[in-house]
Amino acid sequence: MKYKNLPAAEQAEGCSRSGSKGMERQASSPYVKLIIVLLTAVFLWIASAGRSRVLTILNQKTGEVYLESYVSEGDKIEYSWVHSFEHIPWTEEYELQNDNELMLTSIAVAGFGAGIPENKGEVSVEDGIIKMRNINQSYEEINWINSNTALTHIGLNGSVLIKGSDLPHHEPCTLKVKERYFVWPRFR
């Protein structure tokens, strides 16, 4: 079809009747817009995915999880027990680091004896308790054989998370912090 002698309005009308490619693109444009909107929505949904840090206490052999708790960088984790030979209280405080490592910051113990360090960090005696501060020793995890009578508790920011008696007796346990990713953080 030739449009040499037709006015522009008639050429356009003829074009729409002729099924030209330009009109096919125009007809499919609502679908293109829909696809763009959907892809944008999916991108924003994925971009909103978040991560959370989870403190986990589990069995070293079986992997059975005994406790999970959401934590944040800078949280204080307290590990408190009674020394098995000296029978004196011993408390270690860890601070959760950005890389999920546990930084041992202080130890408080009622005396010296078998296996108790005597020179970690800055040492002082306060009310009969030996305090070691500014230790700054980093750990990926804490491993121990649980005793219902020796482990008094594990705490988080001054509150008891779990008591030793809540964990199985004479089982190998691990405390560690890992990141978990959530597609929509508020539904974690």
C-alpha cells in the first residue's frame, strides 16, 4: 500500500488497518508496562530482605537445637558456672562483634586454682572477687560439656536466657551466633 498522495491523518489511519509493526508495539505496550511494574516490585521485595543474628545453643553431636534467640552487635552474653574442682563461681562476659564472633571482655572469679587464668587483661580484686577486664580475646563459638549443677546460667544483656539445668546433663554443647536471611524481616 502506497501513501504518496494521502494526507498524514489518512496515512496513520491506513497504517492502523494495515497491521504495521509500529501498531503492534503500541498494542503490546500495556503488557510491557505490566512486566516492568512486576519486575520492579520483585526487585524491591528482594532488596528489602534482611538479615538477623541468631544465638543458638545446640548439641555438638546431634545438632539438636536447645535455644535460639535474636541478638545484635554489641549485645553482652554472660556465661556463668561453678568451677568443678574449686567450687567457686566463675562468670565470663562476651560482647557480640560485627562478624558474629564472641569477644571475651571480662572474667569474674572468686579465687585462683586449677585452670583459672591469673593474668588475663587488667586484673583487680573487688569485694573478694578477682576481676579481669579488657581481655579482648575472640571466639567463633563456645564449646562445653554441660553439667546441670555446674552451669548456673547463660544470660543476654543482664537477663537469664537459659539455666544449666534446662540443658541435658553431660552432653556436649555449642553456643554460636549465625546470620539468617529473611525475605521480609518483620515476619521473621
